[in-house]
Amino acid sequence: MNEAQVADSSGRTLPTVAVLMGGLSAEREVSLSSGKECVTALRDEGFTVIEVDAGLDLAERLAEIKPDIVFNALHGRWGEDGCVQGILEWMRLPYTHSGVLASALAMDKQRSKDVFRAAGIPVMESIIAPKSEIMAAHLMDPPYVVKPNNEGSSVGVYIVQEAANGPPALSEDMPESLMVETYAPGRELTVTVMGDRALTVTEIFTDGWYDYHAKYSVGGSRHEMPADVPQEVFDACMEQALIAHNALGCRGVSRADFRWDDRRGLDGLIMLEVNTQPGMTPTSLSPEQGEHCGISFGKMCAWMVEDASCDR
């Protein structure tokens, strides 16, 4: 037994938990916020918690710490795409959220769409193309979206409107290969899956595009929960979120994001993506949905620790 382990009020031995946060991606600041919230919640639940800013020396740090469980609060590339999960599998450290394959699949937007299609879930048409070609000419009729194929949190998203005179002028820091996707009009809906249960449907309201600022700034968006949508649309969101979670092989908590064009009824529902490491900040959607279903933030974090394993 780890010397730092403690027992709860019932005498049950609680594991020592290392919470991974920060990391190397464009979503570092969001991950730091998520991680600190999870650290506080887990300590309040009685766990001994060690904070780890996950850098290139992560394996060495974990070898020194020797935690019983690793809580992965990283977002974006490296922490969410199967790389860190591979390190944890190699070290045989039980960890939270999805495993190597599911993480890699979900982070690759084009490949995850192939999985969704095979599972009968509607998605928008898209292609992967070189940045130079995207900037030279319209590769599909506007409106369309240009975005990295393997980033989250709406990092680097360009919307090319129908009235655009020409292709987008992309920033220099955009990857050399990008996704070009038919624009999905409509309302923003999202569903959290926790284990084998879809929690509820939230509608997200913003003054403009649901971008990085809207997702993580206080007041950047407003959430209506449960979403005021027809029952058949609500039920379809819940069902498709669970199907996608299972089709990708996700574990723990995931969140499925949808667009719904209410002019087209149920035919207007499109899945955008599945997030295997949903945000756990004060403005995040998954903790809100948990609270709505009677699962406090602390209990959600504790459940993820109890669900942790290798070979995910």
C-alpha cells in the first residue's frame, strides 16, 4: 500500500491520486483550470492528491511519485490523443477516461466520422487537404469550416461564409494539413456520457460562434438544461451520444457535440465530434449535467477515480 493512502469514514482505503494538468497543447490554460478544480474536489472527497504539470518528463515524475491512480485532466494533443494514455499503459498505472485507441480515434475528426457513419450517426461531409490548397481556392462551396483535424476546444476554427469573395487567409501557426467541412447550421446541443449512461441534453447559446472564448470565459455562453427541443430530438441526442461513446470504445466520461437545424426536424441533427476529456472548469458542461442528474462535482470526480484502470 502507498504510504500516503488514507482511509475514509467507513475504513475503506482511498488511493493516492496524481492529477495530470497543463501539458503541452494549445489548451494548456484550460487544462490547468480543469486540473485545479479536480484537485480541490478530490481532496474534499478525502483522497490524497498530487498535482502534476505534465511535461516531457512525465514518466520520470510518475515513477518518483508512484501514485495508485492517475486522473487525466489534460486537454488537446498529447494528453487527449492516446500519447499520454500509452505512457500510462506502459507504466501499468490505472488512469481515468478513455484508453489509447479510443482517445486517438476521437481526436482524429476524420477517422471518428468514419466510425460514426458506420454506427448510423449522421455527420457533415469533409475532406483533409493541404493548407496551401485551402488558401488557393474554395475546395467546396461556401459556407464551410476549416479547422485542424486533431485539436479540440474550437482551436484554430475558420468559418468561410457564403458571401466570401475567396478562400480563407489562414494563420502561419495552422497545421500543414487541415479539415475542410461543410458548415452545419443550427443550434448547439451537447450530451455527456458517464459510463453506460447519457446524462441529459444541454443547449448552448452564444452571441456568435461557440469558440474558445465562449467555451471558457465566464459569461461567454449560456447553457439551457435540459434543452427545450422536441422529445424525438432530445431522445436522438441521448441515444447517439451513447452509441458514439461505445462505437469509439470510450471509457469513463465523454461528451458528444451536435448541431441541430430546427427547420428540418430530426433530419437536421448532425454529430460534430466526441470529446474524451471534457472540460472540468466552473463553466464546463459535463459537471453541470452531472449536477442536474444529482451527481455533485466531487462525486463525479470520485467516480472517475473508482472507474480508473489499465487496458482501457
